[in-house]
Amino acid sequence: MTSTTTSLQQPFTLPHGPALPNRLAKAALSESLADRAHNPGDGIKTLYRRWSGNGAGLVITGNVMVDRRAIGEPGNVVVEDDRAFADLVEWAQIIKDDGAVAWAQINHPGRQAPRTLTPRPVAPSAVALPGSGGMFAEPRALTHEEIEDIVRRFATTAGILVQAGFDGVQIHGAHGYLVSQFLSPLANQRTDAWGGTPEKRRRFVLEIARAIRAEIGPDKTMAIKLNSADFQRGGFSEDESVEVVHALAAEGIDLLEVSGGTYSSAAMLGVDPTLKESTRKREAYFLDYALRVRDELPDLPLMLTGGFRSAEAMEDAVATGAIDVVGLGRPLTVEPDVPRLLLDGTTSESHVRPKRSGIRLIDSLTELTAYTVQMWRMADGREPAPRRHPAINVATYMVRNGRDSIRVGRRGL
């Protein structure tokens, strides 16, 4: 079955950095494929060679951490200096070889760092992550000086990445990581210059944006991935999120990628019970929020990730002007060539769907492990195996990540 994707095939010009050749993006996925020194080694390069030339006009890497003392998952790439500069150059070039634009997603996990990796994580406040089953240790509150150091680290990491050939960076401000923690009144209970009011809670991300722009200059792209809300009672609300977007737009952010939820309430995976069934059927989980941002900030480029599966829904979202770029994440782990197939009309949809058991924690774990394991297969030079039983994926993930967690934990990173 073929489909018309005229709007998806159109290039898109950003305020800073190179134009995107089309409207389909490979959204960030945490690969957990760094080598033992947390550099982008052979596995991650093999994975991105498999994705190279798949039709996506924009390719965003998974988590690149700004501090090797704070790692979100085993196998995260860390860039805090130029020790792996040659590997970064090769990684960026692999992505760009067939004409795609390359962005690196940069991140700090804050309290969302497994205790096996970070026994004493840091956060805006000494508030443990709820509903994590003891996976994450209780954090200590950051000092003012430490917060300023992390801001500098984001800028340093961004500068090294663009020097290595990446066309821009994306700040990870969603899914419960440190930027998201500062924005949340549940996680950020400070009463100093970094918390206590919405304006003070957003200071951290604004300082990061200013520092990155000063570091990378006007010729590179600075984007952000931001929650529409964290879907927790008393948490980061949609109204406050829109206020943050207004402030970021004033700082010259080039593109907003809309997502939502945390790993305690995984709306971004489509398994959270707060998502209405009508929203799932419409595919775009956070389209209502994107439409609100579009109405209030019509000139801000928007990318929407989460739920898109059919060419018809993607084409409609772009053709109507609701968004500018469609983000695809999980589909590319199972159907790595699906952007090209959608663009040339060979297929009309991705067949990836959420895997649910009805138990929220298990559903989230099943989703995360299934797609991570598919990336690991491609990193080993094999094709995805989407029909593998979920239990096998979970076991594979736990064995490999458990081994790496112990190794990294013993090294004291």
C-alpha cells in the first residue's frame, strides 16, 4: 500500500544550523553502547552505520552525559573533555555520510542514576525518586557552586561535540532527568535562587541554554526535549511547561521536541494509564500540547515524538502546520529503514506497537528492554528480531546491564 507524503519530503530551515532535508527525525534513544571508558566505540558506530541512509533527515543521538560521575545507564557515552575526540568525529561523520543532519543529545541524570553506578547521586533537593523499587539511591541536594559547574559542563560538552562535527545539540529536559527535576515542584523543593517559584525553577535550564549558545555560536543548532507535563499530581504542569517554552524561545532555542512523563509515569512510552485511548488511536500522544505551543509561539519550530505510526497521521500533522518535524524512536529499532519506506510510499505505516501486560512497572520495563536489545543486535551486526519473546529481551537486558553496572560501580564512576 502506498501513501502520499509530500509534506514529509519537504526540507525545513531552522533559525541556526543547517536545514533539515526532510521532516522525519530519528529521535534520541539511549543506546547503552559506550566502551569501557564511556567513549563511542565500535558498537555504537556499527549501529549508526545501520541507520545511515535510512531516510531520516535528522538523526539525534541518545544520552551523552556531561559528567562521568553521573551516569544514567550502563554504557552511556560521556563527553567532558576531548579524550575521545577522534571517535566523536567518526560518529558524527557516519550520521552525516548520506546527508542527514546530526545532533547529539546531552544530559545529566541527577537523582535518576542507578545506585550501582552512582551510590550518592545529586539533585535539586534531597528527594528520592518515587516508585523506583530502590533502584535509585536517595540524592543529596546540589550546592550553588555545583549547579554552576553543571551548567558549565553542559556548555563544554556541547562545544566539544560541535567541534567534532555534530551540527547541533539537544538538551534533554524531559523524562525525569536533572533539567526536568529542576523544573518539577515535586523534585525541586529549594527556596534559594534555583527554586521556590516557577521562575526560579526554570533558571537552571535557561542558564544552560545561554551557556551553550555562547559556546557553540550562531552557526550551530541548540534544541531541547521538554515534557509537556510529568503526569504526576502536584508536579510539572502543562501551564508551567508552556511558560518555560516562552522563556526558552526568548533565549533563541532553535527547536522544541515535545515529549512527556517520567519513568515513574511513562507517558512517552504509550503505556501510562493516564493517556486516553483516543489519544493513542490518534497516534501523536502530545499533539494537544504542541497545538497550544503553536498557537502561542507560531514561529518556534516544533518536533513531536511519541505514538506516530502511520504516514497519514504524520503527513497530516505536518501539512496542517501543527508541527514541523515528526520524531520516530522505537520504530527504528525494529524497522530501521522505515523513514525511507514511508517517504517513498513503499509502506504506509510502522507496525511497532506498545507491548502491555497491564502492570505498569512491567510494561515500562518490557518496552525499554525490547527496543534496547534490538539496538544491541544491530550494534553486533545483526538485524532486529522483533518476534523474540519479551521475557528473553528482559533477561538479555538484565544480564548485560547488570554485568556492566557492577563493573562501572566497582570503578567508582
